[in-house]
Amino acid sequence: MKILRLSLLAVVLAIPAFLSPAAAAPAEEPAPAVVARYGFDGGATDGKIPDLSGRGGALTVRSNNNGVIAFTSGDGGRFASFPAPCAAGATTCARALLEAPDDADLNPGARNFTWAAGVRLTRAQLNGSANVMQKGVANADSQWKMQIGGKTGRAQCVMVARGSGQVFMALSAKPVADGNWHRVVCQRSGTNLIVSVDNVIGERTPVPATLSVENNRPMRVGGPNFGTNSDMYHGQLDDVYAQLG
């Protein structure tokens, strides 16, 4: 076997340079693809809202203390309306959120990733920060998230790095809690985390090229959980989607 290996090596070394195999081309990034998309024109069937992209899982309606998500008609279609904020001093509070199962396409790792939603809410509907959509938990694993800040009413795009727990945030240029519909887009593009509202770019926050988000948590829309002080969303949402690449 040693003689055979030496003979093959001699043959390889004897091949002229112009006959050597070409170096392998670097692998190309897959084309961007929408991996989850939810409109609400069809409402919910058996408590589930189908994914329109054909790649993600259905959103399941989850509720606590009789919280209801209404599918309201208007503006040429239907949208999801979340429960109102809790009354001051209330001992119980109706809450509801939407949940999609963990999915590899929603774990971008260090790849480019976009998450977006149409939002409408007023300052009166802000009871602290309001989580629009997220996957992962800030103090465990890693996270990507869109929220509306409770103090400023501005859209915030957040990423928490796997391993290091570093937090990065991009803030919209103007508030969105004004009772009008706004299109909020969060995008991790290479070494930038970018937020835009109605095609107006806000902050571009530098992030490490190695920043990775990957966890086994579900994606949640409208709130993180049913904890007493959870950052629930109390406005309306439409056309929620995620794009990988």
C-alpha cells in the first residue's frame, strides 16, 4: 500500500500546472426566500392560521384568562387585533398571542435575515414595551425580536448573540404608535442590523460577522409569554413574515 501511495503522489506531482484541476469556487449563498408569512384575511381555522409561504408552520392562537384575538375587517382585508391593555390594579388580565413551532428556517445562524410586520397601535395601547414578534429569549440561547418601545413608541429591532449574549438594537427614526398603519422591517445584512419604517431607514447598528441566532424556541407574535409583566402587544397586526438570505 505504501508503494501505491508513493506512485500516485509521483503521478500527481508530474502533472503540468496547466492541467491541474481548477480550485473549487466558493459556495454561493442561497437566494433570499420568504420562509414564513402570515396574513389574516382567512381568520383562524380550529385555532390555527396557515403559513402562506409554504415553508413554515401554522400559527396557533394561545390565550390566557379568556384573551381573544379578533380578526377585524378593514382597509381592504382583515387583520389581527390583540386584547386591550390590562386595567390598572386588575387581578386577572386577558392575554393572547400567536405561536409557530421551532423551524430551521427561522434559525438564521450568521446568515442574512429579515423579519417584518404591518403594525397599528396608539400610545394608549402601549403598556410598557410591546413585543411584535420574536424567536428566542434574551437571557437564554439567542434571539431576534421586533418590539415597540414603551417610552418612545419607536420600533426596535433586536438581536442577541448566541454564546456571548451580546445585545444589539436598531431604533426607528420616528415613533410608530400614532394610530396609523406602518410597515416595520428588521434586517440583519452582513455586519449591520437595520430598521426601516415605511421604507425610511432608521439606525444601522454594526454587528459582528459571527453573530449567530439559533435556538429551539417557538416564534411568538404578539407577546413573549403570559407572565404578569410580559411585554404584550395590544394593537393590530397584518402581513407578518420572515425571509432567510
